Amino acid sequence: MNKTLNYLPILIALFPQFLFEDYELIMITTILIGIIAYFSLGNQNVFFRIFLSQLFVFSIAFLIYENRIFYLYEVFRNFELPELLLVMLFILFNTLNISLLFIFGYKIGSVILNKN
């Protein structure tokens, strides 16, 4: 049960990119989830966990539901790269993006909690 609670905020942080089309909304919700995650996870090293979870889940979801993920795909299409390289770059860039947004929120949560 404790392991499940440790991964629950990380898994929740993966959903906004599938639910929303607007990148700003995805960014804000991921940061807010990161802030809330600090209150539930405490002082842990979560970047590696969010990165691997994001890489695994997003890779599978992107390959299955490629047409549902809107917000960055057109940016990479403008580079006119081969399709395989385009997919790999998009998955890697999105993984880093969501992981860094989550960590940014996580660090803001640590500053808020440790300020008192």
C-alpha cells in the first residue's frame, strides 16, 4: 500500500497531457500536482521515477493514441525529419518536459513547506 501511495502522484501527473489540448493548462496542472506531491511524498528523489514512468507510459500511449496527443506534435512536424526520428524525439522531449514541470512543482512545494 505504501508503494502505491508513493507512485500515485507520479501516475496522476501523467494524465493532464492526455486530458487537455492547451499546453498552458497542462503546464499549470502538472506543476500543481508536483506541489501537492511534495506534501504526500516528503523529501524524496522523484525525478528518476517520474522520468521512467513518463517514458514508459507516454511511449506506449503515444504509439497507440498518436492522434489524441495534440500540443507538441505539429512543432516537430515542421522540422521535416524522418517519421521514426520524429516520434523518438517527440517522446523524449515530452518526457523531459513533463518530468521537469513536475520537479519544478515538487521543489516549489518543498520551499513552501520548509519556509515555516
